[in-house]
Amino acid sequence: MDLVYVLILAFAVSMDGFVAGMAYGLRNIRLPFTSIVIVGIVTMVGTAFSMACAYLLGQVINTQLAIIMGAMLLIFLGFWSLFQQYFTSKVPSYELEGEMTVRKLTFSMGQLVVSIMAKPETADVDRKGNINSLEAVFLGLAVALDAMVATFGAALMGMLPIYTPLAVGIIHMICVAGGCYSSAKFVSDKLKKRFPYLPGVILILLGLLRLG
């Protein structure tokens, strides 16, 4: 049962990665295997950090309160996901002018990550038609945010298996790669438009099940 729960959770929080992959596939932006692995690693680290924070918080608050807080966090994240397309549509695309440097990316990291959440193709900041290793780190941060929050909420409700970060990272990699390579051939326009609603619904259901 734990494995099924972890897989459902991982699938729900990996849909952003699938949508990002679709955006790259439709725009012919290459996503090398190395970059996909980096996205997975960033997600694994973020998920593990969230689990650790939830465990520490769970040691100092009432168990029942922790369960309620975790469930409400999942439900909130689900509703946020449902309305996210409306919020992110108002975020302007972020571009770096001139030569891309680590210094520029460091000072602009927050703005860049938010922009990637709104428009995944923004991760290709050098406009070379592929996501390099450095750009993959920022893509990983953008797609891992929902995973970190959802994992934190789920971990508050009870100890998650130690393999959870690995499962979330691998499924993120599969979703990003799958979205990139299948968008042009297998995903209909109708499904693309409705896809953002799926992870939100799943997270809300997970939260409601835990409250029940």
C-alpha cells in the first residue's frame, strides 16, 4: 500500500515535468539525457529535504495535528494547481540579454525559476535549442517545487518510505522525457489543454482520503 501511495503522489507532482517536456517537444528544444538526469537529481534532493523537515516538525507537534496539517497542505496544493494556469499566464517570459554568465543567473535565479514555471521553454536561456546542464538545474528547481511542498505535506501525515525521493526523481525524469518525445505524436490538443487539471484533482483526493 505504501508503494502505491508513493507512486500516486509521485505521479501527481510530476505532471509539471510532463507539461514542460511537451513544451520543449513542440518547440523542437532538445533535452539531452544528462539534463534529464540533473532534473531528477534536483528533484530527489528537494524531496529528501522536504521529508527531513517534515520529520523534524512532526517531532514537536501533536500527531493528529500533523496529519490534519499535511492533508490540508495537499488539498491546498491541489487547488493551487487547478488555478495555476491562470496565475502563471500573467507572469512575463524572462530573457537574459547578452552573454549568459553564472553571475547573471545567480542574481536572477528567483525571477528565472518563476518564469520557467509559467513558460517552461524559458529554461533555454541561451536560445541554442537545447537545455544544457546549468539550465537543467533551474528547470529542476521549477518542476521540483510542487514535489517538495506535496512531499512535506504527505510526510507530516506519516512516515514516507525511504525510497520516496528516488521514486519521485525517477518519475520526474520519465515524465519530462516522455513529454518531450511524445508531445508531437501522441498527445492531442484537447488533452494538452485539460492536462493541468489532473495533478490538482489527484492531490485533493489524496488529502481528502487522509482526512477520512
